[in-house]
Amino acid sequence: MPKINSNRENLSFMRVFQLLCLAFVYLINVTAIFGQSSHINVGKDSLSIYSFDGTSYGASNYNTMVEEDEDGILYFANENGLLEFDGSEWRLHKNNKYSPVVFLKIIQDRIYVSDNYEFGYYQRDSLGYMQYHTIVPQLNEEGLPRALLFLVEHDSKLYLNTYDKVMVWDGEVSKTINVSNAHMFKVGNEILFSVYDEGLGILKNDTIEYVNTDFKWKYDAAFNIKKNYEGNWIIYTSEEGFYELDTINYSTKLWKSEVTDYFLRDDRDFYSYFEVNDTLNVALTFEHGVVFYTKQGEVLKELSGNEGLRSNYALGIEVDRRNNIWVTNGFGINYLKWHGTTNLDFSAKSVIRNISATDSTIFVKKKSQLINLPVKISKELSFHFATPSFLKQELEYAFYLEGFEEEFSEWSQEIKKEYTNLPGGEYTFHVKARSIDMANLSIRPFSLNIYIPTPWYENKWSYVLMVLILGGLIFGFIRIRTQRLKTVNKKLEELVSERTSQLLDQQVQLREANDELTVINNELDNFVYRSSHDLVAPLKSLRGLIQIAKLEQTPEGKEKYFDLMNTSINKLEEFIKSIMDFSTNTKKPLEFKEINLNDLLDSIVQDIKYYTNSDKVELYRSFEDDFTIETDSKRLNIVLSNLITNAVKYHNFNQEDQPFIEIKAEKKDKYYEIRVSDNGQGIPDEFHDKIFNMFFRAHQGIEGSGLGLYIVVDTLKVLQGEIDFTSKVRKGTEFIIKLPFKKYFF
């Protein structure tokens, strides 16, 4: 294992170096990648090596980890997702983000997986389907557990160990333990940490209490902590050898053995370890394949790519419940099978994994389950079976469908059986297996009850009904022949009545359309009238002021009329801007970009600085200087500009308190929240349900178009946002705006 410190650039370099080495090994060992190697001897036993690559299991060659569940099903961390193998068939499970899986850990019925951008677990639902559940939204603000090393369940909580931290998740929320460059293990009822350049520590109330500060190296730590054949705990480091651990006082001493000396060599780095059986262990190295050694520490065999492994750079290892070994790497999977092993620590059992029909799949959960099949898929059924922990090449199967067949089929290596055109009824599918090589191996059979409903058209009463229908048709035909003229006349009458009814319906539809057009025209007339009035009124006022100004002789008098002209022009400009804002919001497509809220407010302040009394209002900004919002900048400008302008226009400048406008902004879970508040006149209660209507003015004594808040609401609809407000007369008003994050747009 390469030396690891907290420098992430070094970690990235080592990752690239590892991939380059894998590619080099692939080029020089290409003949060892395909097919099965010859037998090799390990001590007094021998084993064969089988190889699987992406063409075998329908996914990427790159696999990092492997684990076996309690039923003997194997799961692999694959670059394309979670890879499953029951001995007969491979299945690839993907999450909704199609993320790779670089780490996996099976805890009870959950399979926890992660990569650098996703963390969650797979779990089968009540129908047996594998479902993915993400945990990312429940993690704290520090983000994902990137480069996950170890995952431990303790006191109903999960502890996630990465290079730079340890995260604790209790099923709802998470927190971080302040420790880096640490490796975490479950030792008895305690969680033990081996920290680079610090020593050994135990977990106490989600903090680390160091119990051995002598067991430390700057670039090494524990990579495994497990019991040996005598029941003692052994610590396995990458480069510094193996140590015996006293779990009472947490003292350590070097385990004197041949395998310890082997890994103390400069060119050998320990990576992982598993027990194979009562006498044999296997260790995974970083660059030299796998090493077999006895419980007493005697090294028996070093197995590398030259002898059948797909690569010397193995990434994961698992010893299954048959004591056979699975090794993963960047070029596929190796299966190391012992010869002559018949003593099993479990009861081998054949199972039916699923029933498929066309594009439908029904997963089988348990033997006693009664499968009710819908009629539409029961005509073409395919039963898929397996014996977990055994490859399909090692077994033969026999099967029969009770209720359809009389006896078991001949033995074969088929792992599925198809049936077509099964009549409705109750059936029991039986499957049994036997080993090709081990005649005395006992494998329990499996039976499954299924029920296929009988289609209604195959029921005996359906035949009676069809006979009656046929007799009725004959009788009806004769009757029609004898009453042809009467029927033709009746049809003509019905046709005339139908055409008359259609004409009446069309008249009703035309009348309704005319009524709708009348309403629309009235609304349009009202808009044109109000708009033309608000456009023409300032012009007429301006024309009158010009005429009066001509008659004024004194400079002071002319200056007064110029101010009044400027007021009319401002009013006209404000109304035209409102119409332009309304048009922009209606036609312009959304353009998302990052907006600095301070910059946007500076622009709005610049635009309204010539408003009457605007210099008397203080603008407070209650948010971070670098606060940004990702949305449509022009539409956000329309919303905030209208709210701030209204706050200036409708302030009470005779009040004792300093007039102010305060802008607050923060990011919530799924949206931005912006609050615009003032200490102005406030809005009377009787107008609260009308202020967002077109052309409504709550303060009749103050000039305005009555379009501002209507345009705000219309603009927020396009941004998929919301607006609410609170207001008290002579106290002020606060508007609350909620804008969704871009990723929640639909």
C-alpha cells in the first residue's frame, strides 16, 4: 500500500499511478486474463482460477470491492453500479443518478454504497425489487463522505470513515468527528481508531480517547484488526508488520511470524485479510496479488497475475461461505475454487430467484409465498433458479411443474425453464440440483406455488353465453329482414333529429364563444383605456405646464414649473417601464445565471436615486457580501425594483423614526428566501386581498400605475416563485419572496 497522508494532491497522484500500473500489467499479462488457468497448489490443497470480465456480466471491467450476504449472494462495487451474482445470473442495479459504486458494505438487509458524489443504500421492497435510497439530503452541510474507507454500525448509528474525517449518521441527521488520516474498526463492543502519527484511540461519546500513543507511524496505520486462530486480536499494518493487541490495556507487540517478516519487506505492502478455513488465511497485497499463509503465520504461496490473476493490483477480496475466494481488480473478477471440499458450514439450497414474462419480472421472496399471476402475463412464463454459493457450471438441475407435468425433467445445466399457453389453475414448480463433481453433496430442493386465473372466455359459462348470443343474432337477423322498411324510416327520423340536435349544439357553442370574446374584449378595452389614460394624462399635464411656464417671468417660477414637468415625465417613464416589464416577463425566455445580490441592489438604487425623498430612506442589507442567487437576472430585477420603489413612494416621511428599507436573504433547503421590509405607512387590512390586482392602488393620494405588484406576481409565476406579505398601518410592510433552486425547476 502506498504511503498516505492528508495531502489530497498526493492521493490523486497515487490514484493515477495505480491506473497506469494496471494498464501496464494488462499489456504484459494479456494471456492470463482469458479463460481458466491450470491447477495450482497451496500447501496440501489445490485450487483453480476462473476469470470473469465485462462481457461475462454485462458491466464495466473495473470492480473495487466484493461482499457476500447471508444467503450466499455476491455483490460487487462496479464502475457501472451495484453488480449482483447468485451463481447462475448476473444483475446490474443502478441508482437514479447512474453513479458508479466504489465502496460497499452489507449491514443486515441493506447494502450501503458510495462514490465521491453519492451515498445511500440498496434494499429489496416487499415485492423483492432492489430499490435505491439516497442519504445525501440528510447529511450535514459539510457534504458527502468522499473516498469512503470503512463503514461500521455501532449503537444503532453508522460511522463513515474517510481520509479526512469521520461522519456519524443516526438515521436522520449527521455530525462530524474531528479526526483525519484514521482507520476505524469494530473490536468487540468498542470502535477502535488507528490514526496516522497519533496512535490508537477508542470512541467515547462520539469523541476519540487515545489509549496507546506508541502504536503510530507517520505514513502507516492499521488496515485490518481481526481475531487469529487462538482468539487473540491481531492488528495488520500495511508496511510495519502484524501486531498482537491486548484489548484490556490496548498494548501491542509485534507478532513474530514468517508472514510478519514477509510484509516487513520494502517491496511488500499489506492491503486486506480474510480467513479461508480453520488452518489457512489469505492476504491481499497492493502490488503482488494474494498471499496464502497458515494460522501460525507460515507463508505458503504468493499468487500473482503470472499465475492466473487478472492483475497483480487486486482491489478487493472476499472469502465466501464455501471458503472459495473472490478477487476484484481493474480488469474484472477472479474466482479461486478449492478442489475436493465437501464439508459445508451451511445448508445448500436451490431457490427460484424470479419469474419473468415478456417485460415483467416477479421476484420470489420466500418458499411459502403464493404467487398470483395476472392473466396478461401468464401465457409465457420463465422460471429462473440458482443455488447460491455454487456456479451454474458446477451443477445440474431437474424440475417439473406439478399440475401440468407428470414427473421431473432429465438432469441438465439449464438455469431457467419456460412454459407457454398455460391454462388457468393452481400449480407448484419444483426444482432440485446436484453437484457434478461431489456426489455426496446434499442440496435442498425448492418448491413454489403459483396461481394462474382462468380467462373469462375459457369458462364453461362463457360457452353457454356465446351460444345464446349466436341464437339471438340469428333471431335478430330474421326480425330485421321482416321489418326493414320500418327500421329504415326510423333511422331517417333519428338522422333528422340528430342533425337538428347538432345544429342546436353548434348554436350553443357559438353563443358561448361570443360571450367569452365579449369578456375578453371588455378586459382588453379596460386595459387599453386605463393604459391610454395613464399615458395621456402625464402628456396633457406636461403640455399645460409648458404653456403656463411660457407666461412665467421670474426664474424661480420657471424652476417650479420645470420640477412639475419633471414629475410628469417621471410618472410617464414609470408607467412605460411597467408595461415593458410586463411585456418582457410574458415573452422573454428564462436565462439562468449567478447573480450577486449586492450588485443587483446597487443597480436598483442607482435607478431610483432621483425619486422624490429617495435620499431620505436608509437601505439596510442583512446578508453576506458574496451572497448569490442562480435565477433570471432581469426578472429578479423587476421583482425587487418594484418592491423597493413602492417602499420609497409609500413611506411616511413625517414620522419621527428614520425611514428605512431592509433586505434580508438566505438559502433554505430547496429555495432562496428574500425579505423586503420597511417602516412606512403600511397597508390597511381591507386592501390585503386586492393589492396584487391589476391597476389597484391602496394609497389613492400617491401617484402610481397600479401595475407594480401585479407585475411582481406575474413575474414570480414565470420564476416558479411565491410571494407573501405582512403589514400593519403606520408600522410598515414586509414582503417574503421564495425562489426555488434551479435543480428543482420542472
